[in-house]
Amino acid sequence: MALLGENGAGKSTLIKALTGVYHADRGTIWLEARLSHRKIPPMHNNSVSAPSIRKSTCYPICRLLIIIHRSRTQTFRPSTRKEMEKRATELMASYGFFLDVREPLNRFSVAMQQIVAICRAIDLSAKVLILDEPTASLDTQEVELLFGLMRQLRDRGVSLIFVTHFLDQVYQVSDRITVLRNGSFVGCRETRELPQIELVKMMLGRELDTHALQRAGRTLLSDKPRCRVQKLRQKRNDSTV
């Protein structure tokens, strides 16, 4: 499910209520047809997770296997380093990612760091994943890599709440769309039944002037390049653009 709305619509507040950061003073949370008490959000028993790479990047010298197994200390205590490596390798391979788990996490792309965080959450038996702007800093190939994992998780029965401002991505991976506006619930629709122009109307609360957008688009069209870049390098590898 995609969770959409303008800035200030209430998306972050809702996520914090679901994950226990905020205490909701009204409403109820249902998970798997069971009512979850407001004072004990589902995240407290790992049912709901908002995987993040922020904590991982605080430890740039940590290796993937340590980051993965640090979160499993209560349920899995490997006795040897080889067992840790084996468990971490199997975990990533089960989703189609074959990595050298002995490498430091910061040597991998942002997309792969996101994927490690998601796999860690799933390994802790999370049933609902909240992905808050996961594609904001990813390029096209990295987005497809992440979407591939999201589709795998969906097929395995994991529920995903996808928060983004990229509406085209919403139509690629979501089956339902929920819209918030000014802190209120606007509606929930099947993605295939909701035209993008109507979605924008739900988010803004008014009709979109498509003619004005078309006129603005025509004024921006030009045969002259706006900017030229040569031999642009990425920090994480030696490739050039």
C-alpha cells in the first residue's frame, strides 16, 4: 500500500504512532484481524518495522554479518565467526543477493544498505514494513533493485507501506493507495482504479489546472542544453558518467 499526501499531511505522524514513537490518543490499530492495544504498538513485538540505514551508517567499520546478527542476539547466538558468516550469507541469498558479508557496509551502494536493513527487519519476523521515502537518493537501477525486493516480500505475504512523492513509482509497485490531507484520512482506493489526475486531486483537495501545466511545460522546452557534465565520478566507485 502507498501512503500519500502533501508535506504536512500527517504521514510521518501516523508512522510514528504505528511504530510507538508517539502515543495515539484516538483510533485503533488492527494487525492480522486482531486489535492491537494503543499503549503497546505492534512494533514492540517486531510485527511492524520501519527499517532504516541510519543506525547502520553510524558504524561504518561494522560488517554486514555483525549488523544483521546484532538484531538477532535474543533469538540466534552463533558460536563461531564462520557460523555468523554462513547465516548472514544465507539470509541475503534467500532474497537473491549474493554478497561478501565480510565487507564493510559502507562499501555498498545506498540501495544495498536499504536492502540489508529490510532483510534484517524481515529476519526479525516483521509482518509490516514501513518504507519512508526509500527511493529518494537512488538512481534508476537502484530503484529497480529495491522494487524487486519489495515484490518478493509482497509475494511472501509481507505487508508494505510505501511512502513517496514519486507518483509514477506508486503505480509501479502498489496495489492500494491511501491519501491523507491536513491530518485527516481522505480515502483508500485500488491503484488500478485510480487515475493519476484524480489522485492529485485527492492530495491537493482541488482540481488540477492541466492546461496551465501544459503551457508551463511548453515554455521549458528548448533544444539548447541547460548543463553539460563530463567525467562525473561517484565516491563509492571509480565509474564515470
